Amino acid sequence: WRQWKQYTTRGGQRPGPIDNSSLLQDSLDDTSDTVTLRRGVMERTDYYTLGPEAWDQMAKWYGGGPVIKRQAFANRGQASIDLYGINMKVKRTGDSNIVLEVNSAKWATIEELKSALCWHFKIDPDHTRFWDYYSGRRYALLDIETKTLQQVNVTENQEMMLEEARDDGKFDWPDTPDQGGGSSYVADSGVNMVTSSQTPAAPGLVGLANLGNTCFMNSILQVSTTQQTRSNTARRRLSHLKPLCYLVRRTLRH
């Protein structure tokens, strides 16, 4: 890119073919079509982002590659690029021995991912349910298909399950997650949290859901409401937080 800018503004030697190979992670599987970026690459240092029209024109002029396509999304009024996506391991109840490793953009919707997977497995999406299958358990039924993978907190290398309906159209699994530590996602006004069906073994073992940049405050509140001994100075400093700490203590214990 820098060579092209210099060539078009100052003249000189014409740039050679585009070479994106240094941006890619080495793969042991030569048969895979997946293009995985090397971790740690930085925009304007290692690469520049082009729109599809600009890329097509540059490729037409100079050739080379490979093509690296990534999805852009709006983030607080600015365009952001999802460089790496999320790697997942997808199974289906019809044959749980088959594990499909897929990579999807974080901002893909549940509906988009589910439709693509059903197309791959040649199964009917209208007779299929999609589960967050974290650690081999029914962690959450992903039935709000307009939500994105980012919004439902799907993490790297997480297991997912496509549950196929019987011939009569009914599902074998209940609508609720597994019990005995099973959890489900609760979404309200764009804020996601995890609620557990079990009481913590001891106070303070369950933290608070982060609302924006509240992780530090949540950590302080959790420690302050569960620690049994405090200095007099700490007591005085926390005295004005008594009503809030009392509420948090009750929340953590329940």
C-alpha cells in the first residue's frame, strides 16, 4: 500500500503483485480454505483496510493475494473490523460423533449462523434448535435469533449443538438448560448476564454482571461485602456504602 501511494504521488518503480502471506497464520492443514490472520497484526502498521471496490481495482492492476475478507460493523458510531471472528465446534444430535469446526464473525446473528450450518448439514432449520453447548452441557437455548454471537457471549472454541426434531416435529430435549449448575442467558435492553440455578457454595463465589466499564467497581464491592475482617479505616471509608453493600451481600448470597 505504501509503495502504491509513493508510486502514484511521487512516481518511481511500479509496485509488484500484492502479497498478503506475511499476515497469515501458518496452517498445518494444506487442504483448508480458511484464511486465519496472524495474531497481533495492527492496522496501518501491518496492513491497510480497503473496501471491495478498491481491492478489486488494485487486484486487477497488480494481481497477487490472497484475498482476506472481514466483516465490518458499527461500533459506537465508528466502523470496526472483526479480524479473527469466533472459532466454534458444532455438533448435531443426529450424529454427535461429527464435529464441524467453523469460524464466524462475532456480529453474525444466530439466524445467519444457524441457517448456514443447516445448509451444510442438509437439515431443515425450521425443525432445528440451536444450543450453546458449553462444556458438553445444554447451557442456553439460543432462540432469539436476531441476537449476535457477541450479544449471547459465545466464546472462543466453544461447543454448539444443533438439536434436530423428531419426525412428528417435537424435540426430545426440554426447553430449559441442564440442571445442577446449568445456566441461562438473560437479556434486557442489550445487557446480558448469566443467572445460575444453584446457590453459591460460599458467599462471594458469584460475581456481579458488568454494565459497561463496571468490572473494577464490581470486584471492590464483591470483596468488601464478603471479607469478614476489615481495618477501622476501611470501615469508615465504606460506611457510606452500607445500604449498597447490604443489597449486594444479599444478592451474592442468593
